[in-house]
Amino acid sequence: MGRSGRLVATMMNQNHEKLTLWGLTKVTIGSDFVVLDVGCGGGKTVGKLAKLAPKGKVFGIDYSPDMAKFSKKINKKLIAQNRVEIIEASVEKMAFRDDFFDLVTACEAYYFWNKFSDVLAEIRRVLKSSGKLLLVNELRYGATSAKVIKETHVKLIPLEQIRRDLKSVGFVGVKIFTEVDSDWNAILAQK
């Protein structure tokens, strides 16, 4: 991992911390949950999830080899305790078995998924019956400036379209949370 990769991962950990903490208040996490963090990036969210599920296990996946490597470094103690596992992988086709996770989180990640509905279906596949998906995002379609979207190369989807897409692949109980005076949003859905 080069210097620029380490810098990006460190900045992600710092800049997304408040957003992630806010988002995690929208879901109840059992102490024995098996959790997947999609797009684990700098790895800090994985560590937070491990604290919230001290008797469970947290998996993190990231498509970027550099981010997966950085996340492993950040979580090396938890990995040594077999409480965390970090895998370089794509969310579009995961190697996890059906009905494996109690919770799947994706913080600042959906913007980069090529086939949004297909990814939602894949996430639903790996969730246990009544398992939940939590999407946490700093940007919101229609509120975030076009300049930011162009500079970051993100693909934003309107919140109501996200709700429809979740329902179309079989999720239920979709809840959308937004933060006052902010573009922050969290979407919680149940299998």
C-alpha cells in the first residue's frame, strides 16, 4: 500500500467517524451478532462493530486490496482474537453462505456499486431470516451539490428509489432516517 492509499484510509477513518456513530444508533446490535461491514475501507467501523458485538464476529470486505490490507492492520488484535476477519472481495458476488449474518452494514459504500439492485439481492441472500441491512451515507440525491458528485465520481440514488429497490428484492420494514441540517441519511431494512 502506497502513501496515498494510507492517507485515504486514515482520512476515511477520521472523516466518517461521526457519521458512522450516528448511523449505528439506528440499529440494535446483539452482543453475539455475526456482522458484515461492506466496503470496510480504513477498518475503523469494523472495530466499532466488534465492540458492539463482543461475543460475536465481524467480517469486513473491501474490493480494494489496499483498503483490505489497511483494515487488517487497524484490526490486527481483533483478528488475532478471531473476533474479526477482513477479506478482499466484491459485494457483487460474496463467498459467504446463505443466511449467515445478523447484520450487514455499508457506510459510504453504495455509491460505488455498479448494479445496485443486484448487490441488494446478494446482501439479502447472506442475511439470516429477520437480519438487517444498514446503509449509512453522507451524501443525498437532490441535496448534495453537483460539484461534489462530479469530483467524487459517486452515483447517488434518491432515497425513495432506494426504498423501492430494497422492497423489490424482498426487504421489508424499510426505514429512512435523515439528520437535520445535513445530507446524512441512514436506511434500515429487514430480510
